[in-house]
Amino acid sequence: MKPILPALALALLSVSACSPSPQATTAIQPTDTLVTDGYFPLAVGTYWIYEGTVVWTTVENEVKEKAIQWRMEVVEVVPAVHNNGVTAYVLKGHPWDLVWYEEGVERSDYLIIRSGQSRFYYANVDVLPRLSDRDDDLYDLVEDDMLFLDIPLVPQKKFCEAKYMTLHNGGYCWIVGEGSPVEPGDIRGLETFEELTEYGIWKGTQPDDIYMGFIPGVGISRYRYNHHGTISQVDVELVEFHLGSSQDGR
């Protein structure tokens, strides 16, 4: 399995399958601090399909480019046995599978851990049994460098490890950009008459950078990755979205 947290950052680089009946998506405004359950819908059966391109360097040192379609879906939801506001979501596939792409690569398993109402962390699936262990107090289950989403999203919001928060150039922190309107018709399966907003989130490190688009009520809508040395690039966007059995993921 790929490392769960590749170093990522600020670069604006400029999978369809059988599905259940689509459900309507309700728009969630960025200031709705009390309405967080549907902000990042992670119910079992929810899936996202992305299309775009990958560019990679082969073992023969050749640079290749390929059009790609990739699917990410929620396959399991595991609340912590202690009922302490911690829930784990098992994903099959993620745009991260496309970083350091190789022909024939298959979707990997990923784990998202939600702590409280606002913070989402990437973790290794190996920690999943801890949530069902009554003797485990879940100490150090997540750490600051695993945080990738802190909701609600508002322009100029910054979140990262505490030691990087004061860096003058904003490096190694996720920084939220201005929101832009989304046309629901651009994403298959998205049935809503409400206004939707996409926020760009950037993170820059020394070796590489990432841009992630996020639509409240829908989830990750864009993923762009660029490595500064040996070429590895990903540029995909959401083309299809379907909700699972419930929006709150519980």
C-alpha cells in the first residue's frame, strides 16, 4: 500500500461503474458550523469518479502521459466502541493511487478518521482494529501531520502541524482559497437545485505540491499533484458522484 501521507503542496497544474439510484445533494454553506454531518458525505456506498491525466517517469527514465479514470468509494464505516466522537471510514481507491503511477496499478485501501465534528485525518488501515478494542484508549491514533480537512472551509483558513503554523510563506500547511460556483450539470449523478461552491485547498512542501478542490456536501472534487524532481504529476477532476445509504456516514 502507498504511504498514506506523501509530502504535498501548492501547484496549479494546468471510472464509470454500475451505480445505485442517485440521491439529491443538499448544498451546505461554508458558514454552517453546526451542519457538519453532510459536509463530507462518507456513508457506505458513496462513490466519486474522477477523470484526467497522469504523467510519470518509467524505470527506463522515460516520461509518459495517459488519460485516466479512477473511482473512490466508501466500503465500511466503523464508529469507535467508546462512542467518543471518533469514526473511521474505509475507502477503496483514492487519487493518491495515481501518484508515482505505474501501468496496471490497482486501487488501494485507505482510512479516513473523523474526530469530533470538524477534523478529518488520513491513517493507515492497520489501525482500524483499535477502534473496536475496549481496552484501547486510542491515544495517538491521529497526529497533526495526518490532518487533511478542517471544516467548515472559509477563505484564508490554515491548518497543519503547530510547528508550521507561523511559517511566513505558508509552507507545509493547508490553505483555503476563495470559493467558486459549481454547475451541478457538470457532475453526473449530482441532482440539486441549490447553489454549490468549490474551495481550492493548497499545500506546499519542498519536494512536491498539491491542489485539492472540495465541494461541501459532495467531497473532493479535484486533485492535482506535482513532484519537483523526477516527474510525477496527477490532474484529475470529479465527473460523477453518488451518495450512499445516508449522508451523515453513520
